[in-house]
Amino acid sequence: MKKICKTVPKNRRLFGKIMRGTITIDTEFCKGCEYCIEFCPKKVIHLSEKLNVKGYYFAELKENEENGCTGCATCAISCPEAAIEVYRE
């Protein structure tokens, strides 16, 4: 029996479509654990220089269209506070 393994090419195409998405981060729930930053395959999340009400530096999406979010939801899955929502185009 043969194993068939399909992978997503580096140019973000899946079944002929370019994968695009965006995220929103609830800054008041984010505690700056950096799990989303570590696990993001496109590295489009960084810590803000601002503090939230609880005194944590919170994560935010970088503004960069060329290497933008694919909507893979890895960040949302890794977030222990469930502070990230993913939207796919």
C-alpha cells in the first residue's frame, strides 16, 4: 500500500487558490506569552510596544501584505487565553 503525502507549497497555494486571511487579537485577554509568535509559520505576529490594562505587552499582527497571514489558525490553536480569532478570505 502506497502512502500519499500532500504538502502546501511555499507560495501559499492550496488546491489552486492562494491562501489569505487575517486575525484579530483581543488585547485585553492577551498576556504576551508569545506562543502565537513562535508558532506562526509566516512570522507575521509580533509583540506591541504598548501595554494592555493588565500591564502585559500584547501580540499584534504586522502590517505586511506580501508575506501576510494565510489564515492557517495555528496562532489561535496555540493561544492559551483564546484571544485570537481567524478570518479567511
